[in-house]
Amino acid sequence: MIGSDGDAGPPLPPRSRATRVAAWRLAALAWLLLAGAASLAGAAEPASPPTRASLMPISFAPALQRGLALAVGVYGVARPDPAAASTRRAGEEAGARAGDSIGAGFIVGADGMIVTAAHVVADAAQIVVRLPDQRIVAATLVGADAASDIALLKVPLRLPEPATRGESGTLRPGDWVLAVGDPYGLARSVTAGIVGGTDRHFAEDAGLLFIQTDLAMAPGSSGGPLLDINGRVVGMNTRMLVGAYGSVGMGLSVPIEIVMQIAEELRLGRPPSRPRLGASFDDVSPPAALAAGRLHALGVVIDEVEPDGVAARAGLLAGDVVINMNGSAIDRSADLARALLAWRRVEGSSFTVLRAGRLVELRP
């Protein structure tokens, strides 16, 4: 040690090997503890939120190239009516007559086949199509199905190969979708929105399902393609829901699988084989389920039954709650509509229903 006079004291004895090893282990343990604490502190910090650029593309233009390559304008020319007023309705192009219609469509076959909404060409004396390359050509009506609002047209030209079809079943609420159409005659207009719901069913459209979106649609949008974020066709835009004060911001599209199925039957000259139950039906409402002493609003209530229809022959009555068809559980109206589409032939089907609080089996 250092003495008061500055002289060095006796030297310290050398540390033993065991002492050096123990000190090294202690230092290593301290380092590990510090590293672990730092790791935990880092883990506790929330990850930085994803940027807007990582959530959505900067532009939809690349995906739209597919859609624009197959989208067409469809014009239904009405028969001349000398007594018709010469004034033009809002949304009609200059020179259009009262009764003329404007819509959209898309190519489904290079042999000149085009689909559009049936109501666009329902009363047309002549049908004119504007192709993606801006050529104008007359089209013939191959066939139309008013119930599904699908019509098949043909032009006497070779057309570009149709774009890749998507699968409507992969859509989820919140997914981005795009629409191409001619709203108010504004050719090849594009709108973007999200899927609000899938498998939507309406009582007046028994056997049909729709995709619900919040896309901006207007007269002239009907018949145009609904595209997914990759530009694949997943449906045909058919209508917008309108309330007392105008559009309520909800559009409906027919899934592409149904569109192509009906278009093929029209091409073959066959009436669409869409099954009819012969009854209107809807979801069981929560208040009705609670009043019946049920914990869940599951099943489909039969509203009206057509005399001598399939439902009447099967023994279904107004007020019945269908919970099973041909062994498939029916929890909501979309399930029954899907079952009708799958089975095609409703005659001879079996049903399980709740009737006045009792379970009733209806067998063919």
C-alpha cells in the first residue's frame, strides 16, 4: 500500500486462477442481464405503425390496364317516337332521344361476345357498342335474362382476349375494388371503393347473390366490370340502392361466376337454369328470434308461398323457418340462395323447418 511518506508498501499477492475465473463469470452474468433488460425494453416499445404507402398502392392505374382493355360502352337506341318530347333527360348525351339508354359491358370472348346489364338493352331497337379501341359497331342481342339482369351481345369482329377472371369468393369486406363504366355518358370512367359485404340476398331476387360495394355508380355504370385490386374481373355492376333522397352509397354487383354461367346458357340458346323455390324468404330478425324464445337469429323465414309452386308442393308454409335443406345447414338467406344455386333442381328437395315452435321434417 502507499505509505504516508509516499513509499510503496509491500506488493499485493497475485490473484489465484480460481479468483480470475469467478470474476470473469460475474462480468459475463452482468453483461447477459443488461442485454436481456435492453431486449425487453425494446420489445415493450410498440412497433411503428405501417405507413399509408404500405397499406394501399400509390396508383390503381397498373391494375386498371386489364379492365380498360375489356370494357365497352353500350348504347340502346329506342324506336323513333314522333310524339316524344324533344327535350333531353338529365344524364343523356346530346342528341340522345327519350327512351335511349346508356350502359357499359365487357368482353367475355374473343369471338365477339360481350356481356352487359339486361335492362340497358331491354327495349332497344338497335344496340351500338363502343369498343376499347374506340371503334363503333352494331351488336346483336344473343339473349337476355331479366331476372339476373344479364344480357349477352355479339359483334361481328374478333376482339382482344378477355382479361383473367378473378374469384368473387376471395373478396372480403374492406377489400379494394374498381369499376369501369359510362356514368351519365362519361366514357370509360373509373371509380374505386371497398367491398361492403358479400353474399347479399334480397327477397325479390330468390336464388341470386350480390356483392355490395360503396362504389360511386350512376345511370350508365350498369353492365360494367367490377375489378379486384389486381385488375381481374370479379363481377358485373348491376344496380345502385336508392333511397328517398337519392343514392345511399351502396352498389350491387353480380358475382362473375353467376355472370359466366348465365352467359354460357344464353350463348347455347338455353333458358338460364336458375332454380326457383316458388317462395320469397328473408333472414330471421333478432326481435322475431327473441320473441320466439331463441338465443340466435338463425334460419330463413318464408314470407310468401306461390300457389302450386315448388315450395307449396314441398309443404312449406308462410311463417316457416327453414334451418336445413338437403342436409345443408341454413343459417341465413344467403345460405338458402347458395343451396338453390348448387342443387339447381329444387323439386324433390327435403327441408327441416321450425313451425310454431316445433321441428318439422318435410320429405319428398
